[in-house]
Amino acid sequence: MGKLSLVSFFAAVILATATAVDLPNNWRICPRSLPDDQYYKCVAEAVKDAVVSLAGGLKSFKILPIEPLAVDSVKIGNSQGSVTLKQEYRNIKLHGLTKNLEVKNYHIDWDKCLLSSDSFNPQVDFVADYKIDGKVLLLPVRGSGKSNITMYELKSHNDIYCEKYQKNGETYLRIKKYVVKFNPSRVTLRFENLFDGDSILGEQMNRFINENSDLLFKELQAPYEETFGLVFTKLSNDVFSRVPFDKIFPQT
């Protein structure tokens, strides 16, 4: 897979200097003293409610709206395989992250500081200005313009690796890495203005790409997952860096 670069992402991450604030009053709190089955069910529902509530943003945490979620840019170098595309996406908008979201199978291992869960989104759209150049199954493809990559019935597995640290006499949680694996039932891709606007070649290539969308998605899946993981890491740390651990995960 090509190496992914998320421009200006890391500049936005603010951990050590974040000011402490309280969780929103409407966010669900799950005491760790609950039996495991009740606790994990509560946490899954709390996470879902929290993500959905971020659709319009959260001013107290300086979190912008995530419906749609804006990402500046993503660059993907040439992959090694049947799809060799150099890709650049700008002005990205991710639609559908909160609509009809489901979260289940939540589990927390505090000894390893690992939070795991499964989630489901009926539809997620990756809409962006694109520029691509390369080959798909030996066929040359190039162009720049508007693009839309849509994942339907998206099942995801999430592994969140964390660590605890001390700040101002309190224990906080920091997300070190957010690993997400996608399993959509179907993927469609649309690239406008392929081949310098040649409508006949462009339509033929879009048709060919979608006839082979499973193969294409598998070749490019890792960079897309990495993009989501970086974004989710930042969103998680925007909350965890401002609220002490015991207020998010109280003992009782």
C-alpha cells in the first residue's frame, strides 16, 4: 500500500495544553462497578450517543461538527499490485458517520489499555476533490475533479490503544493509536472529469472501476482505514485530554 499523508492533521492535535472541562450533562456515564454485561452494554450505548451528539460539534471541547466531518487532504502513493494509483484528495467531507450508527461488542482491558468494539453505518460517503494517475488492472487512468467513494452497510472493528498519564494531579487517558478495519457489503466509486473531461472514456472507466470495485477497494483499503484512524484518534483525544479518567470512567 502507498504511504498516506494527512496534511495539517497533527498540527491540530492538542493534548498536554488542553484546559480541563466537564463532560456534557447529556452524556451517559457508566460506573465500572456494574456487572460486566451491563457495563459493556452501557458503554456501547454511551459511545454511540456521544458520537451522535458530536454531529453538530461541541464548543466546550472545541470540536467542529462531524456531520459531515471535514479533513484537509489525503495523499496515497503508488500501491503495489493490480491497482497502481497515485492519489490526492482535498477538501474531504465524510458523510454518514453518525446517522443510524450502531455500536456493539464493546470490551475494555485496562491492564493492556485496549478498548475494542464493533460498529455499523448504513452508508458512509467520502466526497472530495481528487487527482489520480496510474493504472487499474493494466488500464491507464488519470484525471482531476470531484469524486465520491461510498461504502454501504459498513461493518467496522475498532481497536483503540491507550495509555494513562498524569496532569495537574489527575489521571488522564491518551489514545496512542486507533485501528479500524472496514468490511462494507458494497462499494461504489465515482470520479468526474477523467481523461481531461473526455466523457466517453470517463464513463467507460467509471463503469470498469465499479465492475471491479471489490478488487479496487481491497487494494486501497489500508490507506482509507488509516485516514479514519487518524481522525478518530484526534476526536477521542479532544475529549480525553480535557476530562480526567475517573470522570469518564468512574468507579461508582
